[in-house]
Amino acid sequence: MSRDNYEVIIGLEVHAELSTKTKIFCSCPTKFGASPNTQVCPICMAMPGTLPVLNEKVVEYAVKAGLATNCEIEKNSKNDRKNYFYPDLPKSYQISQFDKPLCKNGYVEINVNNTKKKIGITRIHIEEDAGKLNHDDFSGGSLVDLNRAGVPLIEIVSEPDLRSSEEAEIYLKKLKSILEYIEVSDCKMQEGSFRADVNVSVRKKGDSKLGTRTETKNMNSFRSIVREIEYEIDRQIEVIERGEKVEQETLRWDDVSGKTFPMRDKENADDYRYFPEPDLVAIKLSDEYIENVRKTLPELPESRKERYLTQYNLSEKDANIITSSKYLSDLFENAIKVCNNPKAVNNWIISDISRILNEKEMEASEIPFNAEQLGNLVILIDKGTISSSIGKKVLEELFENPKDPEEIIKEKGWIQISDENEIKEIALKILEANPQSIADYKAGKDRALGFLVGQAMKQTKGKANPKMLNEIFLEELKK
């Protein structure tokens, strides 16, 4: 089996929960994590005789997302009923949009190996989320929680323009970043606020006809999406190489085994028996309305990145990392206002903060400390109150127990030793214990100085002023 003979075609359907305070067709709250069935009413429970009322904020947020992804905005739109058996949606149909979505024909530009590529967006439409089934292994039954039923979603459907798992990941991260910047969704993947259905097909190179696609539902982890695509590519190629046909079906991904498993045959639009929603009026938008929404768009990640390159002289790589998340970008900008040291703030974010986020498997939005605390940490180092090595300890503490860095260093006794006599005494003891390093330095081995400074820092548990140590060691070594 060789992938070289095949072309991969990937399309993504992203569902993003909108950050409205209430649901799409009723006034129930949308807060995540409430006790089961405490955020419900007769409308989202589909009681007989109840009627939906469209939340205007949902339309505004969808239009905002469309404008931020270069879409055409449909001035005459409507809602439709998508008929399908949803065990966790009491109406047994979903109010969605079919032939007249709010947004269409857009694109998102991504950067792959220093080459820009436009990924087409077929459409963005609004719809309601389903509830949630909690499966009880002990009783063998399922319990339904309708808190999520009726939470507003936008579905962002890409063109089949993606050609690898790498491109898919870059596109999803860019899309997530845009939605965070325009503040229409918190995009918390661990809470299901940003999830994707992944469509994958393969065809032999040179073929113009698309291969049979499979769809893997509700994936909410970049790592899992990449693994699923890689597995599904190999699986489909193996099927074709055996002379068999790839079945068009809906799959589920098992993260433990690293395999996909069939759920059901893939439905087509005809299977959903769409028809216009009779209980809701058409959505008619004026040019003025669309322009007013456009005026609310903030600075988007690409624009902010270009500004960082010129205003703060960041490298392309660093600017990409920081602007990839609105939370990191806001942390960067607001910390600079406190300490006026862009280079230091940049270094903390791309190195230690990013490392800790990876180690703890945290999203940038979960950073527990604020920009003022980060800015104050930089000030303490700039003033010489603490060393950079102590600063790393303070940062670790900020992740565990966020408060003013000055309080932390006082509590821990981490204030830097900057008394010249005390530092000289430490340096003399280190020199006395390391005659070989003195000889090495005099023989032209400059690394010996670094070793001596390191020993002194170790002895003082990182509290000695490294600049003063260097000066005193040099002074003594030249005698």
C-alpha cells in the first residue's frame, strides 16, 4: 500500500456553540455544567402547543462569523425542519437551515509550509443543538439531559479543499481563532463548544471523480482529528487495494483503539425530508443591518499579526503563536501596558507559558492569572528584585495560586540577593572550592566562568543577582 498513488480529499463541518445568554428559540439560559434538566422550559422540551421565537442575537453572531470569514450574507433567509430521529431532541426534528443559509461562498486563508492557501466555505447556517444522552452501564439504560437542547449553533461547512491532516488542523485552529476574536463562541473544545464532523475520501492520482466519503461525527480534539484522518486514509486505501468499495457511512472514532467504527449508513439531504419551518417567519436583513454588524468586527488575527511584526518587531513564528489565540494575544497586549517590555512578555508567552499549557493540557483561555500579574512579574525581574530563574518559579506558582507576584516572592523568601558584600563572600567560597575552574579560565576556557556562576546560583537557590555574580567572578579571576 502506497499513499503516493492516492490523493486525499477532506471536508469539515464545524459546529460552534454561540455565546448567547439564552437559547435559540426560548429564554432558557445556556450556561455549561448546570444540573441535568434545570435549564429547560416547555418550548425546548417540545411540549404540545408551544411555539419557537428566534433569538435575534443568534442571527447577529452568525452574520458576524460570515463577515469574518469573507462570506456573502443572504438578505432573504429562512429556517427549515430537518426531520430525523433524534433520541435527545424531543421534537424529533431539528430546526436548521437548508437551501437559504445566512452566509455562503466564503473562505479562510491558511499558511501551509510558508504557502498561503484559501479554504472555501460553502455555507454558515444557524441551528439548534440537541440534548445529551448519559449512558448508564449499570442499569443498561440511558438518561436524557435537555439542558443543551436548543443551545444555538452555527455550522460552518468547508469546501473539500483540504488535502492532508496537517492542513485540516491548521484550518480548524485558524477558524477557532477567528471565532474567539469576534467573541461569538468561547470555542471550549473540552465542553463541546467547538467540534467537527470530518469527511474523508481518497482517489487515485489523476482521477477527476471524487472518491466515496465517510463522515466521522462530533470530534472535539485536534489530536484526535489528526489521528482519525490518518487512520481513515490508510483504511480506505487498503479497502481499494483489496478490490473492494469504500462504503458511504457515518463513523465514530474510538480514541483508545485509534480506529473508526460504523454507526450507520450516511444520510443524504433527501433523507432528512427538509421543509420550511412553518412556525417561524423568514429572516430578512437590510444592507444597513449588515454594515452595522460589520462595524462591530474587531481586529482579526491576521491583521493583529501584521501589526505585531511592525510595532513590536516580533518574529513571524512568535507572532503566529501569540495571535493564534485571542486569549494569548490579549494577555500579551495588556501585560505590555503594565510593564512596557514587549520582548520580555513575548518570551514568557512563547516559552514558559506555552510549555506549561502543553504539560497541563490546558487551553489558553484557562490561564488562571491575568495580564497585570504577568506584567508585574516582568517588572520584578527588570528591577532586579528577582532573577529570571526565580521568575520561572513564580510563574509556576501563578498557575497554581494566582496572586500578585510580589506577594508570592515575599511568602517564599525568593527576593534576589543584590548586596555586593554578600555576593562577594559567596563568590570567594565558590572559587576556593573550585581551583580547577580557575586554572581552566586562565587557560582560556571561558566556559569555566559560566560553571562558577552556575554553582553560585545553585548554592543560593537562584536568588543571587547573576549580573553582579558575573562581574565579581571576573574581577577575582583577573587578579
